[in-house]
Amino acid sequence: MLNTLWLIPLAPLIGFFINGLFGLWKVARTGSGPKKSFVYCVACGSILISLLLSIGCFWALVQLDPEHRLVEQDLFTWISGPALRTAAGELANFHITWGLQLDPLSAVMILVVTGVGFLIHVYSVGYMAEEEGFYRFFAYMNLFMFMMLTLVLSSNYLVMFVGWEGVGLCSYLLIGYYIHKKSAGDAAKKAFVVNRIGDFAFIIGMLMMFTYFGTLDFTDLFHRVGEMFPTPESTWGPLSWIALLLFIGATGKSAQIPLFVWLPDAMEGPTPVSALIHAATMVTAGVYMVARSSAIYSRAPDVLLIVAVVGICTALLAASIALFQQDIKRVLAYSTVSQLGYMFAALGVGAAAAGIFHLMTHAFFKALLFLGSGSVIMALHHEQDMRKMGGLRKYLPRTWWTMGIASLAIAGVPGLSGFFSKDEILWRAFSNPEGHALIWLVGVLVAGMTAFYMMRLMFLTFHGEERLSPEVATHVHESPNVMTVPLIALAIGSVLVGYLGLPAWLGSNAFEHFLEPAFETSYQSAGEPASSGHSTEILLTFVSITLAGIGIFLAYYFFLKNKEKPAQLRKRFSGLHQLIYNKYYVDEAYDLLFVSGGKGWGRWLGAKNWGRYFSAFDNNVVDGAVNGSATITRLAAWLSGQADIHVVDRIVNFVAEVFEFFSSVFRKLQTGLVQRYALSIVIGLILVISFYLYLGV
């Protein structure tokens, strides 16, 4: 079964090509309406195949001994370059294979990605039924899944980076799906640009890796890291800089301070896109990458501290913003940023397994919350303001109780999945050598805030008096089964998956033990909690439960029992409310410094007529270098006496004509349409893979 590993990402890629090439033809309208069954059968079927293959590969991996749970498959040689000398003075061949790797960490990730992703695809059949560009949506979704599966199954950093950039491209296409909506286009461009900042740091980090260790392959790299750095760095050295650069890349992809601003705006895309991006795929890529690189981070304690501080500060900042948002999807968006901060806090205190555990539980209840909000939005004819909702419980019973389970899970109510994963992070933050009581304290505070804003969302949406407009109230109804069945499946997962990682005081943490082989190259002292018995852990658990209970009670008091109180408090603390409601004016500051600032510099340079200097540089330096090369060639030929000057002229003119021909061809290829670029890349990739498979390499 493990030999079929390469089929897991291939299935959604084939679905992308089928729908991308033939979807429009199949959705051609007839007198009875659009024929869309072909499109969604291909899209959902390809993800179902990946899910079944993932389950099979996971089961085959579990059958192996724990010390042998690592399967590597090199499909073909991707890049084979010359030997380069590393910083250690050794010669290393720049040899990159397109390889896949399955170990406990990637096995968990493919189950989460394909399992939650499949349910989102099924839900999308109902949600997107009346949308234009039906085939285009599912083609992009399949491509997104291919890129994410490539990312988590990669066996080296360069292949991971292909998936990393691929999910960034797909997020651009999906966030901007409503192509005639300016706000959607702006949000897509914002996400694309902000992620490029982090990606640049990721590239520099990879270059430093190869410079110092001579490889980008996970197994070889982590083995060399262990040999060259048997103990953690006491000062800032190469490992610390590599770890910091990788983390900057992660802050962009996983929306951490200061690169978190793109994620709330990503709500401009269709709701299933929000669920896919925020729950199981793109935003978890940074968490996965840092966890995969634990062998590096465990030997860079200063960077671990930065990861923990940035993570917990992001969790606090985003949770505070979510308290006052009125758009139902934006509350969930800032909740995602906050929960990602929790995950990074876990990674920063050396508890990578706890961070991945929360990633898994979060995928279920956050996907359920987004899909549930989509059910509400669809029932209210695309109304997203919670102030215009209320009393929907009787109209949307399935949506109400499934979202209720997810809200209680993320709030940390005992017995649900979020309780187990959140408390494991808090315990590790308190007890691990890399942890600190202050990190635990902020984490507990954020847990209480999370319970408050999630119950606020539930009470404003489903309880209290109806605030619906008359035309909307007459048409409110529950979503069809194709949308509610995925909600029920995710609700079941939101309850059960937490029992895979029971805390030590309730039994053995099977999930942590399963992941241990994936982190065995980490520095061995990292992640071991201080021995203080179970009494302290139980006490801290009781404190977090109490804070969650207080948050739930306050939400009930303010939004059901005493509804005038919030308005009174807003009036009394108007300045603080405006500051938080406007998201601390971070977007405005970025616009002032970078967007408006860049325009201002451009206008100032234009007013000063500096353009003539840039033109002179282009004409004399850039063009001069090109023209000068021809002159040098002619001069060398003349001095050597081995070529006639007129022959050289003809050669130079011939070369110029050849370059002019190719440039005219390439100009026609540069259309400026990102979709065509992406299609060209994927077609080229398929051709290369097909060639090597044909040769049997």
C-alpha cells in the first residue's frame, strides 16, 4: 500500500486538469439548467480517492515498528547541479529529487487535509450550486489540495517550497474568485503580496541550509544538524539565523504578527474557501513547517523564545479583536489567527506534538464553524452582520446544534476535542523547560476570551429576538442535506478526535507517542515537562475550565440576560472600543507607511525629475553592459587576428536577430494572467513527470 503514496497528491491534480479543461464544456447550459454533476463528481471523487489512499497508507505505516515508521520515495531527479563547497569546506552535489516522505507527522497531516478537505468539497456542491464559474471553483479547489498534499508529503525543503508557493497561488485564485468584486480582488492581492514577504525569508533560509549543511533533504539535513550541533547554540549562530528566517516565512503563511493582516480580508472569498484556507490547509502550513524543522529549532533556544512570544502575543491580539467584530466570518477569521498563535506558542515551548494535536482538533471544529456560518449566510441571502440575525435556532436546527458543538469545543469545554488539545498546550507552556508562567497566564486569559466571543456569536446568531428583515424572514430555511451532512460529520470529529491525546492524568497520550519518531532528531532535552506529579496539572486544568466558564457566563449575561449592558460599556469606554473595533489601526498604519508612503515617494521623485537619472542608468549601465559585450567580442576577434571583423559583425547581427525572434515569442506568452502562468507551470510539471515515468526512472 505504501507504494501508492505518489497517487495521493496525483488524484486531485488529475481532477484539476479534467475540470479545468473540460468543465466549462460539461457545464454548458441547456433548457433544463446547468449540468454540473460531472464537475462535482470529478472534484469530490478525486479527493475521496486521496482520502482512501491516505487511510490505507496510514494503516500500513502503523503496522511498522515505531523505529521504522519512515517511508521515502524518490520519483525522479528534479535538479542535478555541480558540486558546491559548503561552509564546512566539504563538497556537496546540488542534487534535488522530487521525493515524497511518509512518517507519523506527514501521515497525520494527509488524513487531516484529505478528510476535512473532502467534507468541504461535498459541502461546496450545495453552497456553490448557483454560482457562475462552478467548474473554475472546483478546479482551483483540486489544485489547492494537490499543492497542500505536495507540501506535507515532501521529503526535502525545495519540494515543500513548491507546495508552499502553490497554496499561495491557489489562495490568490480562490480569495479573488468573485472576479467582478473589487474588494475580493484587493483581498487576493493583499494575501499574495504579504505572503511574498515571508516567502523571501524562507528562500534565504533554504540557501543558508545548503551553504552550511550541503543538502535540503530532511533526513540527511537533520542528521547533519545533530552531528554538527550536538547541543543547542549558546549564541546566535547559523542554526539560529536559519530558524529565524524559516519562522518569518511561517508568520506570513500562518498569519502571525506582523504578517497577519491578510487573513481576515481573505473572507472575501466564498465560505468553503474560508473553511479550506483557515482549517486544514494553507494557514497550517507554517505550523507544519516549524514542527517538521524541530531538529533545528530545538537547538536554537533564542529563536524558540521568539516563536513562543510571537505566538502568544498573536493569540492575545487576535482574540481581543474578535471580541467586538460584527461580521460572523470575521469573528471566525480572527479566531483562526488566535488559535494559530496557540499552536506557535506550543512549538516555542518545545511541545511540537501538542501544537500538531491542536492543529488536528482545530481543523475539525474551525471547518465546522466556517461551514456553519456559510449555512447561516446562505439562509439569510448572504447577510453576514450578526446584528441583523437572532432567533435562527428554530429555522436552522442542524446548523445550530452542530455549530454549538464546535463553539463549545473551541471554548475548551471538558469532553470535547478543543479541551484536550488546548489544555495540553497550557500545561506544556507551564511545565516545559522552555516554557514560562507568563506564557501560561496569557494563554489562560485567551482561553477565557475565546469562550466569550464564541458564545457571543452563538447568542447573537441563534438566540434572542429575531432581527431579520421581513423579506428575509419569509424565506429562511435549513440548508440541504449535501451541506448539513458534512456539518454532522465534522461535529462528530469535534467530539471524538480529542480522545486520541488524553492528558497524562487521564491516561497515556497515544497521539504524542505516535508522533515521537518524527521528532527523534530533536535535541533530547527539549519538550520534557518538569516532574511535579499530576496534582499541578489538574489544578491548572481546573483554572482554564473556570476561565472558560466565566467567559461563557459573561456572554450569556451581556447578550441574553442584560442586553443593554454592552451598549452602556461601549459608550463608557468608547476610546478603547474604537481602538479594538478598528483592529488597532494596523491596516491603516500599513497603508500609511507602505502603500501611501510608496506612492508619495514616487510622486516626490517624479516632481524632482529624478526619472532622468533612472533613465540614464538604464541606457548607460544596463543597455551599455549588453552592447558592450558585443564590442568586446569584436575587439577580441580583431586583436587575435583569427577572425575577420566583418564576419564578427555578421555573427553579432545574427545573434541579435535570434534574440529578437525569441523575445517576440516570449512577449506573447507574458499576458499578465496569473491563471495562464499557473496552468503552464502545471502542464510543464506533468510533462516532466510523464517523461521520467516513461523512462522508468
